[in-house]
Amino acid sequence: MNEVTQIIITVITVLGSASIWKFLEARLKAKYESKKIRLQNNDGVQYRDDLKNRVKNLESLLAGNAKEKEELRETVLELTEEVSALRIKVEFLEKENKRLKSKV
């Protein structure tokens, strides 16, 4: 009878320890989920996430403005080149006009 008692106690212990382990595991998961939800709803975390999003938006705007600035710079250089060419043409035409007037 002593051996039967030991076997029954061993079986009860094994089953009890598995149940306790499952209980502890479920309890730890519940605590983790609760902490995770609290952190997500924390004002500091939301404020930080908002700031991160704003920084990303500002960086993208800055990159877009840099491209636009470079394009405008190139346009200004092209226009400056055209103005110089037109000045030379105007000078030439004025000289030609004076020359033709003096012939008449």
C-alpha cells in the first residue's frame, strides 16, 4: 500500500505542477498585456510618437524644398545666361543701328 500511495502522490504532484505552471504562464501573459496596453496609452509615449511623426514630416518637406531650391538655382543660372546673350545682341543691334543711321 505504501507504493500505491507514493504513486498516487507522484501523479497528483505532476498534474498539480503542470496546472500551476499553466496558471503562472497565463498570469504572466496577462500582466505583460496589461503593461503593454498601459504603455501604449501613456501620454509620454503618445507625445514621443507624435514628435517622431512630426520630425519625419519635416524631414520630407525639407528634402522636397532642397530639390526645389536646386531646380530654381538652375533656372536662375539659365536665365542669367540668356540675359547675358540678349545684352550682347542688344549692344550689337545698337551698334548696327548707329552704323546704318550714320550711312543715311
